[in-house]
Amino acid sequence: MVRVGMPAVLAAACLIGGCSGFLPAAGPTASAVVEGAGVATDQGLLARYELVDVDAAVVEALRGRPLDSLLASFGDRRAAVQPVIGVGDAVTVTIWEAGSGGLFSAPMMGGLSTGSKSSSIPEQIVARDGTISVPYAGRIKVAGRRTPDVQAQIEQDLAGKAIQPQVLVTVNSPLSTSVTVLGEAAAGGGGGARLAAARGGLGAGPVSVLGGGRVPLTEKGDRLLDVIATAGGVSAPVNETFVRLSRGATTATVPLTAVVSNPRENIFLRPGDTLTLVRDPQTFLAIGATGANYEIPFSAEGITLAQALAKSGGLRDFQADPAGVFIFRFEPASVVRRLRPASPLVSSTFVPVVYRINMRDPNSLFVSQAFQMRNRDLVYVSNAPFTEVQKVLSVFSTITSPIASGASLYQAAK
């Protein structure tokens, strides 16, 4: 008769009884992940997440994953050929006369002209009612009008009062036609800006943009990258920077790399836009039977699953289950409809999806090089079944070792 040792009997009983669930572990087993996709209830099987086996077809379907688009959200309309004056703009009015001794020219002294035939009215801020004040012409409506139109009206109002007046209206600080730049703008040191950009606004003079990060738009129209360049560029790495554009009630966020690589996303900005440069390092989490268990940065524009596994130290030879490599991610419902048209979870905006890849299959090495990682993905590698057996045996070895030692001492003492 073959005698079976007590540890083996206890280990077998424990495995049969499922006591491995009480053992230490970094996460669920591969079978637990598969079974956890649906939970049986009185009403039937309740889906908790979608389990998708990764193959070439899945990788191709994920290429069409919808991303935010500035072009789709805002269009690409050019700015007006000539912007108009707005409330809050700083305006200077200069008036010339044809001869000396007029309202705005220097008086004759000793019968001789001093040569000065012009006068500049001190800078004014366009009032909330949209007007400025011009001596002998009264309150002039300027908001919503082009500078040539305002010049013509002032000349008309001064006709018969000044000597053949000629007027030049200059907008020194065109705040109404500016874009607010916030965040990781290099000139602002990561928030706000002290910009000194010699740019012609509505008038001919240079513009100084102080504090607040306001960048005036030029008459030719400025694209997004033009404004970022005027703000001093970005202080964060390009691959970690996102562009968040707010216009009215609409806000869209895209990677700066998408704007740089796709000229169609480099849209024209409009007065009143708010442009925020957000630094968001792209990372993924690696847990389970990998060489490293922590948050790992992409350190590049984008990485594949193969690169992610390499960055995390790969699979542990004596612990990992090659058939239990999972990627946990929230996917838009539109993506899940392509992968699982009948999924009961597509009613939500974002659906929890678990992608599974079997690294025992040599073809998976090609698939892993095409599977693109997303920001905040969680890569989990489960333990191999034999690892659980080793844990059980180790536990019972710890328990029975003192007993065996005591028995040996007792036999030696007899």
C-alpha cells in the first residue's frame, strides 16, 4: 500500500475546497477575470465588462477610435479681413489740420508757424456704451466699427470746425480681438504671461500684452500654433502637452502632437477664445506578474503593448501566466459597438473593456506590436496556476515543518 504524506493530502483537499482564494495574491487569476465578465442574478447574467480577445481584427477596429477634433468641434473659419473695435480696447486719436492756428494745431507765434499742425488725443478705453470722446465732435460710437469708418465720421463731425481735418485712429491694446492663453505657455512660466509682442493689432502701433496671457489676433488671421508661438511656445514636452480650446459653450481637448502632425487641426482662432495648454504625462499602470509594478510614463508620443510590457520588465518567468495578459480600459460606446454589437453595456457613454492577449501564441508578438496603449491603461498579468499550487504547498510546509521537526526529535530521543 502506498502511503500518502499528510501535507500532500491537506494540499489536495485545500485545492479541491478552493482555499487558494485565501492565499496572498497580486490580483485575480486569468479564469477569475474571464468568469467575472458576467455575474449570474435572478434576472439572468449581468454583464459587468466586455472581455475581448485581441487579434488583428480588433487592432484594426481600434484604429478608428474617435478622438476629439478641433476641426470637427469649431470648423476652420478665417477671421474677418479687418477686425472691428470693441469695448475695452485702448484707442488713440490723432488729428492733423491743413494750416496752423486751428483747433488742433499750434498757434502762430510772431507771425510765424511753429510747424506743428497735429494733436494726439490721450489714449482712451472704449466705454461700455461703445463710445469714445473727441473734442468738438462729442461722443463717437466706435464699438463694432472698422477704424477707417470711425476716422471718416470724426473728420465729418469736425468739418467746418477744424482746418481740413485728417484723422488717424489707432487701437493700441485690442483686447476685444485677443485670445487668452493659459497653462503651460513658456512666456508665462506655466500660467499667465507677460508678453511683449510687437504685433500690429487694429492700428499700426506695436502691442504690449501684459499679464493675463492675452494675445491679440492680427488682421491676416492667426492659427492655433501662431498664437502658441506668440505666447512663447510651451514649457512642457510636446508629447505631454494637450491643447484645450474653449469657445462659447464648446470645449475640445486634443494632444498638441495631433495639431502639429495634422495641419487641418491647426485651425484659425477667434476673438474671445480661451486656449489652455495642459500638461498631462501619458502613463500606464503595470501590476501583477510583471518585472515592475508601478505607474510608468510613455516617454514618447505613443507606445504599443509590446513596448509597455518591455517598460514594465516583461513577464516573470516563474510566476506569470502568458495566457493571462489583460489590458483594462474604458472605451467609448461607439468602439464597443464595432467590437460587440450586441453588448448590453453600449447604452453608457464609456464601457469597461478588458482586452486579453495570449502570449503563448507566437502571433501575439506581432499583435502586441500593433496594439496601441492609451493614457491610464492598466496592464495586468495574472499568476500561472502552478504558482497558486506552490503557494499552497508553501503554506502547508510552514505549518507542518515544526510538527515534523518535533517528531524527528522525539524519534531521536527514544
